[in-house]
Amino acid sequence: MDDVEALTAPWRLLVAVAETRHVTRAAELVGLQQPTVSRTLARLQRALGVPLVVPDGRGIRLTAAGRALAEVAGRALAELDRGVRTVRDDDAVDTGRVALGFLHTLGAAAVPGLVRAFRQEHPGVRFQLQQGAAAAVLDQLTAGEVDLVLTSPVPDRPGLLADPLVEQPLVVGFPADHPLAVEGPVALSAVADEEFVLFEPGYGLREAAEALFAHHGVVPRVAFEGQDSHTLRGLVAAGLGVAVLPSAQRGTSEAFAGVVERPLTGPGSTRVVGLVRRDEPLPRVAAAFRDVVLARRDLLLP
């Protein structure tokens, strides 16, 4: 009997007596000495205030109340045992489950690269992936729906711990026929009068863009707002504005035809991506994944 089973020993004993109708065999099933069986059942009866067993020759048998309670206890214990197995399996480093929240802009290359790096050593681990706006995935983290979050900007919230990972360069995306769609860096002042295509409020890139504008004293004319970088790049390619974005990951669909990216220069031209967790012990498998992310932070760079 392990520690978890020991916590439920009286109920397991009651079920065993119902199944075997024999005290000695019931004791063997739950791993107790026969004298302990009688004392355990007696304590359970006193706690409930209802007779559960009566003498039967040299042994005991369950009363009607005991049989009814044993039936309910059997179903409850089966469900509890399934839950314990699930929790233990989800925590195991080689067979567990990692619940990871992340920004849309990290989904094309960074997150797949990190998951692949981890599964090379732990192929049996499962991942539950949740992508969304920075505010949304942090709320999921706080609610305990995910174990870890890859996000930007790195939050400073009570109850959360963060590991800053990398500074990602920001770029301005231009339509291919725009006069500024040439090679080389560009200052924000050069595009201050343009119409902008930005992420909606609540997204990390919107917060980074607003901080950039504020730092340079630019009040942007926002023509369109969207929820993912692919849509924003499509709007840029259609000539509907310019966008402040993280640099596209090479070899992914982020490298959008009809969009020319120029790196930004000056203060605020990068964003910090960090790995965030609750201020409590991580499941072992999530802690192992965190170690891989810290070691392979280069996968977050374009």
C-alpha cells in the first residue's frame, strides 16, 4: 500500500470486505494485519455513527448499510485512482504533459523548435498548446490552466516569476512598392506620417509598439487592427498601411510575399521575450521543459 492508498485505507478495507466476504482475504488485499482490520472498521463505524459490520462466526460481515456504503466507496475509489494515475503520469518527465501558453507571433517557428528540441530527449511527453494575446495567456497562467507562458513584454505581477530570454528586433513592414521598401535600417521618424496596421489592444506587440511611439513622440494614425501577424502582413502587402512587427522567422509563412521588412533603429526597437510561471513548484516535466527553453533561447531569435 503506497502513501495515497494509506490515506484511504478504511474505505478500501470496507470495499475489500464486501468483495471477499472474508476478513483475512480482505486484510491481504489492502495490506493490513488482521487485528488492524477490526480496529479500522470499528473507528470507521464510530466516525459515521452507523453499524457497518456484525459478527459472523469467527469473522464479520457487512450490514445493509455497510454494503451500500461499500458500493459507493468502490466507485469513488476507482475514480480517485484514475485521477492519481493521471496526475502522476502528467508530472512524469518522460511521459508527462506540458501546458504551454504563447504569443501568436511565436507559433510559426519558435515554439515548434523548442518543442522539437525537448521531445528529442523526451519523445513520450505530450504538449497542450494555447496561443493568444499576452493578456489572455497570462490570465490562463494565473488561473492554473497552463504551466508556462512565453510572452512579451515580460510581466511584473505578484505571484508570477519570469525568466527574460532574448531581445527580438522589431521591424517596419512596408508594401513592396513603397518608396521606403529598400534595404537597411529605418528610423521611426521616417514613417511617423504613415498609416499603421497594428495588433489590437491587449496584444504584446501593441504594447511594444505603443511604448516605441511614446518614446519617440509619435502619435500613430491607426488604419487597421488585427489579431495575428499573418493578417497584418497581408494588410501591408495590400498597401493598406505599414506595420511594426517582430522580424519574420526565415522559412515560415511569416515571410510574406509583397512585404519588405526594414529593421528599426533607436531606443525601443526591440522587445524582450520571457518565460513566465507561477510562484509555486512546477510539475517535473514542465520544469524539465523550462530548462530546455533556457538552454535553447537562441531558437527565439529570427
